[in-house]
Amino acid sequence: MIELTFLGAMGCVGASAILVDTGNEKLMLDYGVKVSERPHVFPLPIEGSVDAILLTHSHLDHSGGLPILSRNGVPIYSLKVNQPLAELLLNDSIKVSHEEGISLPFDKNDVVITINSFKQVEYKKEFKVHKSNITFLDAGHIPGSAMIYLENEKKILYTGDFNTLETRLVNACEKKLPETDVLITECTYSDRDHPDRKEQEKELLKLIDSTLAKDGIALIAAFAIARAQEILLILNSKGIDYPCYIDGMAKKATTILIKNRACKDCEKLDAALENVKYINTARQRKKVIKQPGVIVTTSGMLHGGPIVWYLKKLYNKENCSLILTGFQVEGTPGKTLLETGRFVYETLDLEVKMLVKRLDFSAHVGRSDLLKFIKKINPEKVFCVHGDHTEEFSFELKEMGFDAVAPLANNRRFKI
């Protein structure tokens, strides 16, 4: 009998963590953090230790709690590129927390131990942890993202974050999926579909052109890993014939992806970077806002990073634009700006006069394709996690004939 214990991402997005106890070994699927909360919310604690951690990808909501579990050198299995990406994000998390006066349950020494505990795996190359056979499959979410397939008494597929659509940066998720008894799936967009991606690309380019035509600056807020690089590829597809810059953590993330050749077509990203300049100093920032151009920077939800500096300088310029390229979590400055027209962050409260537009370049599967995915796999049991509407979605699946459940804090341990 296998026991699944859900420790986070229940009825919400953030702090993904699932303990799989086979009786022979204890395996942790992800161990993240809910970064939108202050102080940060980590997964529920467990008794004792685990034999291994299986990490789907480097985003903090899946990796941000790793140092808590890996202090004793617990092996962390993941794709190669996730090691430097996790190191980048974890160290940045410590830096930001210190700046905000928030204490974390780990320090830089713990991060060093964590990063040294990584064990490289490859897609479709089966390996064993004690008696469990494990295979990582391409999840199509960001470079290095994986679905995790476990074979022991049951055949379990954990999707992590995944996407069935190809983007300029990554291929779609693995299509030839193995027989699955138990499916643990993300449900981030279980309630809606995404707009056509090509149309979103056209809208992005149109917004940039109209901003430059008014001698303005197009400020593009993007997540450091994957989103910023995809934006550069979109810009390069048309031909970057205007000043274009990249700032913030996106610079280091881009360097890591290029160094590890982790993208679908790294040559195109190489080509894009030939027309992009890195902003490395305060002096450079002051210089680039004196002329029309495009600045791609972090953070994607406007809570920190160079984007704050740029907004303080440009918020009242009607010829400039701010383009949000991703989902804005409730309570973040980005979400507040969309709802109120004001940029509220720490001591700032600014009435924004520049054009503000949110586009959807999500790296998550939309509702229709999520349903197709589940029907295609046709598992005996479905666990719905990582979404704000997991309960509603599990009820829908039940009506379709699936044995589905949405784990919640008061109902999070299951024998399968």
C-alpha cells in the first residue's frame, strides 16, 4: 500500500510538495514555497527524513523550500539546468527576504548543501531509488521542466507544471505517455483557456511599435526564467531594429539557459541576444530611459527588481507603456495596478499614466487541453492540485466518470 501526503498547493498555487511513501522508500515530489505571502508559506512539515527529492523544475513554488529538506544531503534528482537555476532563485530569495526584513528557515550555507545535492537525470532515462523505478518526461513548461513517472505497486504520473502547446522557447510536453494508474495534475487554468498565442505575439509587437512611434519606452515586465527569453525570441522574429535592453535577474537566467543549451532552439536565442544589451549599472539605466526603446526586466508581478526603479521614472509618461506578460497573483503590485491604475509597492503609491496592458504568454496548459490530457491518460484516480479551483474541477471530473479528488488541508493523506 502506497501513501500520498499532500503538503502544499492544495486549493491554491504555491508551495508544491507531495510525499510518496511506498513502504520501502519515502520520495518527495517538489518542495516549494508560496512567495506571494508575507512571510512566505512553506509546505507542511513531515516527520523524519526522505530518501530522495524529485524536482520537476526550478520555479520557487516548486523548489523554494528545498534547503529545509536537504540539509543532510538528501539527493535531489532533476534535469541538469535546474541546478544553476535553483541556485540563482534560492540565493535571490534570501537576498530579497533580507531586504524586506523577512526571516527564512534556511541560509546561504543550506543553499550550498542543497545545490551540491543535485543528481542529474535525463528525459526518458529510467533510474531507481531503492525499489521505485523513476522516469522524467518533458513537461513543456520551461527549459528543464519534467513530469515524473513512478513505478512501484502503482504507476503514478505527477505532471508538475506542464503545457501541451509548443512555444518559441520549448517543445510541447511528452505526447507518448505511459500507462498510468494515479494521475496527480496541476489545475492552474482548469477554469479557462488561453487566448491564441500568435495573436498575443502580434499584440505585443503592435504595442511596442505604437510606443516607439510616440518616442516612448516599452517597459516589459517578465519572469526571469523562460518568459524573458521567450519575449526576446518574439522580438527577434520581427527583427530588432530599435534599442533593446534586458535587466534584472533575467540576465543571469538567460546566461544559464544559453550555457546549458537548454532551449528548443538556442541558436535563435543566440541571434536575439546579438541585438540586445545587458543593463549592469545604475548609470546605464539612467542613460537608456532618455531615448525610445524596449526594456525587458524583472519582476514579472512588479514586486521588486529593476522594474520598480523604471516605474518610478516613467509612471507619469503617457507616451510610454508597461506590458505585463504573465498572470498577476492576487495581492501583488501587478494585480493591484491592473485593478486600480495605481502602482502600490512598499512606500510607493503612484497613479500610473503610462499605458498598462497585460498579455497572456502562460506556460501552463489551458482548460480544454487539460481535459483532453486527462481523458487520454484515463487513470484510475486523479488528484487535482496547484490551482485556485481544484475542488470545482474535481467535481467536474467526477461527473465525467473519473475518481477525482482535490486534496485539502483537512483531507490530504491518501492510501492508493
